[in-house]
Amino acid sequence: MNDEAIEVAPSGKPNHVLGPKGELWQVPEGWELQAPGDAALSRRIKKEGPSWTVKERKGRKIFSHGIWAPSLKITELKSQLEQERSNPSYEKKLEAGRKSREVKQANYIEDFEQAVCTYLNFHPTFKHLEISLANLITKHATPVGSGTVARTQRIPIEKRTEAATIAWMRHSTTAYDQMKIKRVKNARREVRRELAHQSKAILENYRTGKKVSEVNCPLLQALKRTDTKP
């Protein structure tokens, strides 16, 4: 079976991992740890099974420590990959895959930026700002591997664009990044909720065409800092 170990075992416990519930598991006889770094090999090891994917949680981040699996199976899969990679057709296949992903990414960026414009929905007076802001938000949110909400497919694009916009506003138009937030349950969530409320109020001014102060509006100031002419 394939089990994912949430944490590495404590020091002094070689050939052990911690299971999902914190239980100590001993690595089966004849297994070895395949270090992370070769995505194709890792996928095949997991597919062939059995294996244990070892990860370590540090704060909000999760770091891979590799995969435990039978040594013979790892050796066999490595040999298969080496043979495939030595074939000239393998590089052509990789290049075709890269081009396909590039096209897909370019299309997604275009669709996402348009969806951001739809979410912003600025008054015609501020349409030029809508385009500039949508471009900035898209550049921040859509890079592959960025880990932003824009990269998830679990929620509709309309929700992704709203979340990406509010995230950009939080980091660019508020003092959130410099705030010292109490390390108590839900404190950060409350701060983010309040800042989101403020950001939405700012955006609403631009949707209704309300006159805004070029000096006092945090959005205009943020756009100036990015060398975007209002």
C-alpha cells in the first residue's frame, strides 16, 4: 500500500517514519529511501507501489524527504528510465510536452486576466486602471509553481480571480506584511478579513466611478510604485 508519512521520525530513530496519526512506523526490510528531485522516477515508484512518501511540515510549508520503497523496485525503475532517456525520441517527447504546457499556460494567463477584469468591473472612467491592475494581479498570481490560489483547479476561476485580487490588494495597498499579529487562534484570519473588507471598499469606489484622491488612495499609490501610470 502507499502511505504518506506526514513527518520524518525523531532523531535517533533511523529507518523509521511517523504515520498520519503520529504513530511510529519501521521501514520494511529491503527498502531504501529515494531522494527527491526526479519527478518522473517518483511518479513511477508511487504508481508501482508499495511506497511511503515522506514529508516534513515546518510552519505552513511542507518539504519532501523522498520516498521509501523496495530497493529492487527502485533499481528496476531507474534502469527503465535510463534506457528511455537515452532514446532520441524521448527528448522530442519532452520538447513537445514543454511546448504544449507553454501554450496551455499562455491561454490560462489570457483567460485569467480577462476574468480579473470582469471581477474588477471598473467604471468607464477608470477602465485604463482596470487593465493595468488586472495585468499586475495576473503576473503575480499565475506563474507555474507559485502556489497561489490562481494555480488551483478546485474552485471556479471567478473565485480564484477574486481571491487573487484581494491577496494582491492586501500585500500592495496595506501594511499587512509589516504587521505584528498576535500568535493566537484566528488572529491572522481576522486581520485578513478586515483588510479584505477595506480592499473591497476601495474597489467599489472605482466600480461606481466615485472621485478618488490621487494622494490618499492606497491603490493609486500602489500602482505608482509599480511604475504604472494612472
